[in-house]
Amino acid sequence: MDRYHQTQLLLDRLETVMRKADIWENESPGAAALASVEPFAIDTLSCSQWLQWIFIPKMHYLVNQKQPLPSQFALAPYVEEAMKGQAGAEAILAVIREFDNLMKMK
């Protein structure tokens, strides 16, 4: 299984665990919130919003267009801190750790 397929499976799992935790939103934040230039849009979005509205769509785009996937990133520290004590945080963090590990592979 190639990295694109593995990434797609992880994106699907991430959406599933976010839905199960009842943090998947039906309405997008406003354009201004999505246009943040801060890392993780920390000034305008919650962690779950950033995952749903920025991370997942961007990764879907990269997979669908067969664009290069990130070679190194570590999302788990941010997600762990930002979602501390929230419903579903452990399940979400488990999927994010899999993303981190997958993106470290060449």
C-alpha cells in the first residue's frame, strides 16, 4: 500500500473519530478565520476546526493530485496540548500519531 493510499485511509479515520466525538461541524468558519496565517490558524480556529477545515482538505488535495506529501511533521504535540480534556481527544491523537509516523517514512 503506497503512502497516498495510507494517507487517505488515515484521513477517513480522522473524520470518523471526529464525528464520533461529535466535534465535526456542519458549517465552515468564516473566510477570515480560514485565511489566518498563524501556524494551525491558532488565532482564529480551534484545533478540531483546523483539522476539519484546513488539514484534512489540504491533505485530500495532495493525495488526489498525487502531489508530494510532507516528509516531516509532528502534529501530535499540538493536538495533544490543544485538545487536552476534550471529548474524543485520545482517539484523535492516536490517528494524528499515525500521520506523524507515516510522514516520517520515505
